[in-house]
Amino acid sequence: MSEEKEVYQTTTKTVTQRLYAGFWMRFWAYLADLVIIFSINGLLLSPFKFINDGSLIDIGYWTLTGILGAVFFYLYFLLMTKYFSQTLGKMIFGLRVIREDDEPLRWSDLLFREVVGRFLHRVFFFAVFLYAVAAFTNEKQGIHDMIGNTRVVLER
């Protein structure tokens, strides 16, 4: 009498528990990023103070250094998040930006998260307080995370 063995193949899906970064961790990482950005802006844009006898170049309502500083601000967050999934401040605190479906970050996600979301936070004076939304949502999402379908997690 022969005994037959049936082998069942099952697909196992590894479920990893995510640890979402809370408000205070994100706050300190953002503060570190601001120090880095303002330091680099100070170094790169200080030569403009010597143009035109020390007076800044005005372009209507804005100055050239203000425009270049803003461009660098948004490019820093956009490019660092796209290529490294984190900024220098997030690297210091061990945080990483991911998509909600764990796929690689796309330009469209990051344009909405880093440019549109941050622009809205900076343009409207009361919108800066909306960063606190991350303290009260289950997945610790800020408004800009919701716009970009992203999450900020702790690295392991």
C-alpha cells in the first residue's frame, strides 16, 4: 500500500508592522531641516548682498534672494525625498517617507506632498497649525501626507 503525500503550496505574505512617526519626531526633523536649509541659503545667497552696492535686487514685490531661497527650499524637500525617501533631518531622527501602498515614491506623490502641501502650509498663516493634525490621526499623517498619499515611518 503506497502512501501519497499531498503538498500544498501556500503563498505567505509577510506583514510588517509599521511604526508611524509622531508629531514631535517630525517636528524636530523639520526643525533640523530648516537649520540646514537656512545655513546653505546663507552661504549660497550671501554674494547677492554685494551686488548693486549692497541693496537687494527687487523683482516687483519679491527680491531675487527671496525667490532663490524659496526655490531651494522646495527643491531640497522634493529631491531629497524622491531620491532618498528622507531629508537630512529625517535621516538624523531615523524617519522615512513611504507611499501608503508601499510602492516606490512617484514624482506626482511628491509634487503634491512637498510642493503643494508645503506651499499651502506656508502661504496661509493659520495653515502652519495644521501640522498638528499629524498628532491626532491614526497613521500620524499631516495634511500634506494626505494630499500626497504618503506616510512617515520610523526606520528599523
